[in-house]
Amino acid sequence: MQVFILTAWLALMIGMLALAIKSIQTNKQAGQTRLERLRNAYRNLQKYKTHSQVSRLAHTSPGYAGLWHQLLLRVNFDIALAEKLVKQLRLKYPGKPDRWYIGKAIWDIEKECNRH
């Protein structure tokens, strides 16, 4: 009887050890998945390194994203043109917040469209 109990206990311990190993492997794979997601997010941010501060800000801040998108709509998604407009406004009106420059660029485009 003791041999049976000892054998059953040993089988139970081996089963628990197998479950623990499986759990560790699963967590390790999940950790790699999280690491890959972080790497991909970092790579995506690197794409915007060549763009201006306002363009990068629009990608990371929801408050600017809507305004930036409106500006891009008005310039047919020409990022370089949108950045150039904001840069020119920044030179003409120094010291204003970025949100103001984007809004002013939108307003100027609409004003120009209404004039024609």
C-alpha cells in the first residue's frame, strides 16, 4: 500500500513539474511577443523621425492628431507641404503654441479657397 501511495505521489509531482515547465515556456513566449510588439512600436515611431516636431507630435498626442489630420486633408496628405506651411507660420509668428500654427494654416487655406 505504501508503494502505491509513493508511486501516486511521485506521478503527481512529475505531472506538476511538467505543468510548471509548460507554464514557464508559455510565459517566456508571451514575453517574447510583448517584446516584439514593443520593438514594432519603436520601429513605427522611427519612421516619423524625418518629419518635423509638429508632425511627430500629431502622431503621439491625440489632441494634435485631429488638427493635423484636418490640415493634411486640405493639402491632399502632402506632409512636406503641411510642414512647410507650419514652418513658415512659425517664422512669421514666433512664440505661438503648435496647435495655433496648425489651426492658422487650416484657416489660411480655407480663406484662400473661399477667395477663389
